[in-house]
Amino acid sequence: MAVYNYDVVVLGSGPAGEGAAMNAAKAGKKVAVVDNRREVGGNCLHLGTIPSKALRHSVRQIMQFNTNPMFRQIGEPRWFSFPDVLKSAERVISKQVTSRTSYYARNRVDLFYGTGSFSDEQTIEVVCPNGVVEKLVASQIIIATGSRPYRPADIDFHHERVYDSDTILTLSHTPRRLIIYGAGVIGCEYASIFSGLGVLVDLIDNRDQLLSFLDGEISDALSYHLRNNNVLVRHNEEYERIEGMDNGVVLHLKSGKKIKADALLWCNGRTGNTDKLGLENIGIKVNSRGQVEVDESYRTSVSNVFAAGDVIGWPSLASAAFDQGRSAAGSIIENGSWRFVNDVPTGIYTIPEISSIGKTEQELTAAKIPYEVGKAFFKGMARAQIAIEPVGMLKLLFHRETLEILGVHCFGYQASEIVHIGQAIMNQPGEANTIKYFVNTTFNYPTMAEAYRVAAFDGLNRLF
């Protein structure tokens, strides 16, 4: 058994692992990264964020071609299969693996491919694919192993018609009708993708509102546009059992309903990838979803072991995971790069997309904070008209007296890009974070960013 010594060992090469490894390496630490795949990038790159967003982009292009009258000069609307569209995602994944592998090489970070587990608080044993065991000894260890779809024991995920958000990427046909169980972020995104391909989608939600953490108006808009694209949303439903057959799946709901479809996609929760880490050997406990508890420094109950990313739970976003990993390493190297990551915008890549940061109307009302609303509807904006993207709006919430921006909520074309302008202004000190910034600043025209100026004037006109 070969033994290697390091300052920091990182378990996982997803966004959290990469953020941790790069920060530690740039501070002069000797760093190793362990991943159970033969390629870097983690579930984010290979199974989650990147494939689903690449799929979404291709589907949006198809929808634009099929609905834009200008393209009728080229030909009639076309039908594309799911496997055909998936090829675009595979090209992106390959390019991302190449880029990210070069980051580790440039920063002299050693990569070990295999299953890593704790033998003691400072030792990781890596079982390589060829069966060879290598021992990594380090004074500091960072867990960044991510998460996977939660799989209830009473559902047969080996059935060829039953998928989760990982295995759906192996789908070799395009179902005519698909049941998506779970209407969280992943469920809503895949509902958009499949309905955009002409699939009849039944979206099963065990709550009474889609994505209830969003501003209510934004949630309502998403619900409307999903239904407008032939998604049947069923609220307040729970499964009793899932019956797999040769030619499809029958979902039996506790309400007595039976829904038959060609396939079922399970999108109801995720589990931390901790079951193979040997955490019991060092006394770290996980919760019922396999997640590790950490403090604000991303330190676990064992002082030299840290954790970041989906494996610790909230907010389970790739963007936050990278910053959490970087901050976990910052706690080790003490170079001023630590911060507790809580200023996190929500990015939801449905069609149309959603992004927000700050307080919602519901939260401000409950807190009895006097606020006002400013809106810019995309249908009236020149850039949206040029792009033939009339759906959506930018909504600003601001304090009636101080004019401080309290929340930014965007639905529609380029929402996940637009939100960052508001985020930047919200974080300015003193009086620089008020809605007046947008009326006293010249924006390029025509742009989607100009929506801030329109929304700001709208909000100021509501004051009395």
C-alpha cells in the first residue's frame, strides 16, 4: 500500500471540491483530490447542473424554431428526440472536463480516482478501480462528495421505465407521456424540458404551490406557463405505490387516482453521498438525508475535518457549493478568503427561467416592513421584442422610506443574468443600495438590464 502525505485532502471534484482545492493550492498547500469517477467535475458536471442546462438550451432553440414565423422560410416545424438533444449536453461535458482537468494540473493538485474513506481522522484510504489501495495522510480533510437523488426503498428504480434525475440521462427514447414525481427545482426544470419536446407531462406536487420559497407572483407565473405548455400540475398529491409494467408505469396516488404514462421520473429530494466515507470511524454523524452538520467555518464535529457543498444541505446550488468549498479551505489557510455563504441568488432554469435574491413580498409583509413594488414587463422592452421573448418581468421590492432595495425577483429571458445587477447594488454600503441608483444611471439601450430603470421609475411613481 502506497502512502502519500499532503497538507489538505479533498474528497470530491465537484464545485465544492474544486473551490476548496484551488484556494488551498494557491496558498501554497500540497493538495490532493479524490473522486470516484475517472473524470473531474462531480455530479454537477456529469449528471446535474451542466447536462440539464445544456438540454434546456437546446430545447429552447427547438421551441424558438418551431414557433417563430421567420423560420417557416427554412422549413416546417421539426420534432427532435430526447437522445438527439442529449448529444449537445455530452459535447459541453467533454469540454468542461478538459478545462477543469487543466486547472488541477496548473495548480499542481494531485488527482486520485477511486473510492475514498476515512481510516482515521487524518488518513484516507482510496480503493482504485483496479483494486489497488492507496493511503493519503493529511492534517486537514475537506468532504465535498455532493449528493444523489433520494430513492425510497419501496420504488423499483431498476425497472426500465422508472428513472431518477441521474438515470434520466440514459433515456434512449422519447416518451409520449411522462410522470414527474416531485415539483421542486429539478422537477420543474425537467417538466419544462420534456414539455418543450412535445411530451405530455404530469407534474405531481405534494404541496399546494409550486416552489413556495419564491415570491408568490413569480410562482404563479411559472405555474401558468407550465400549464400553457401542456404540463398538467397536480397539487397536494402523494404516491401510494408505483407499478412498473412492460409498456409503461402506473402511479397510484393516496387520493385514489391512477395515472399511466410511458415512464416516470422521480425528483423528490436528494441524499448526501456519505454512506461510503467511513464517517463512523471518526465519529461524524449524518442526518436522515445523509448530510453532514458544520459550523459557520464549515468545520464538522471533528476539528480537522471540514465539509461543503450539497453534502451539508442548504442551499444545494453549484454556485454556492464552489464558494462554500473555497471558504472551507479559507478556514484552514487563514488568508482572509473565508466567508459564510448566505448571499446566494436563486437560479431556476425552467422555460422561462427564474432568478431572485433578497426578501419576498410574503416575508416583508410578515416582518411588517413597509415596502413598495416596482415592475418592468418584458413585453414592453425593446430588447425582449427584438429577441421575440415577451414573457416575463423584473420585480423590485424596496423600503418605502429609505428606498433600500430589499428584494429582486426576475422571471423570463436572461433572468439568471439580470439578477446580478440588483445583487451588486443591494450589497453596496450606505445609501448606494437604494432604488435611486437605477434612475440616476445610464443603461445601454436596448438591453435587458434596462428593466431596472423601468422598474425603478414604476416603483417611485407608486410612492405618495
